[in-house]
Amino acid sequence: MSIRIVLATLAALVAGPAFAHVTLETQTAAVGSTYKAVARVPHGCKGAATIKVRVQIPEGVIAVKPMPKAGWTLETVKGPYAKAYDYYGTPVSDGVREVVWSGGRLLDEHYDEFVFRAFLTTDLKPDTTLHVPVVQECEGGGVERWIEIPAAGKSADDYKFPAPGLKLTPKK
């Protein structure tokens, strides 16, 4: 093994956590469909274990049903939407705005997934990216806020803490 390969491997191991973001497993979905969001949390906060994960539900995403996780307490924060949305012929004007998993302990060297399903309304614009802000709270008071939404002309790669993104496609 050459010294270059060893150095490259070491550099990747050291830099890895700095580049690992909270992401969505499936990063493309059609508007007017049900979407299963799997938020992947790849590490803690500067070595500290994750003890709470909060997911903010974007406007236009309704009928949210989070999946309970063994060892974690599941809470939802409900509130009004900016407008009423059609959900299979029924107008819906309020629902889950935030999902919170807490009370668990995800060690920094481990990885886990936090899941919810939702309906992507046809009011969402196809060929755009829907951002789903996530806040990760850790032991010792550390917080990683994956909430940065790229400005026009920029991408998630331009930010240190980008919100996970979902590319929206036209309704099928």
C-alpha cells in the first residue's frame, strides 16, 4: 500500500464527520404522493451522543405520521397550515408541524434513522427542492442545526449545516 493511499485514508477518516450531514435516504419524490422520509443521522455533536432529534415539517407537507423508535419518546407539535390543502377530497387546515424524538442515546460513533411518512401536496412546486430542517441535540448542550436552505444559485454543498433536501418531481 502506498503512502499516498494511507494518507488519503487517514485524511478521509479525520475529515469524515465534518462532511457527514443529516440527509434523507430517498431524495426524490413526486408531488401529490405519499413519501416515506428517512432522516439519517450519521454522528453526534463534536463527539457527544445525540439525545434529541427535531424535524420541522415544511409547508405543503401534510398527513404526517412519524414512526416510533424503541428507546425514544415520540412527540408531535401540531398547528395550523398557511392554507387548507386537499387530501383525497378532504380539506385539511392543520396537522403535525414538528416531530420530536427524545430520551434515546445515539452514540457519536453510531448511525441511526428517524422515519415519518407524509403526503406531498400538489401545491408544492415540481422541479424544486423541498428542504426539511432538522435540529440534533446532544449531551452536554451541543446542538447541530441542519437548517440552512440554499439561496438562489447556491447548493447544499455551499453550506456547513444544510437542511436535508428532497427533489420534487411532477405528479405521476
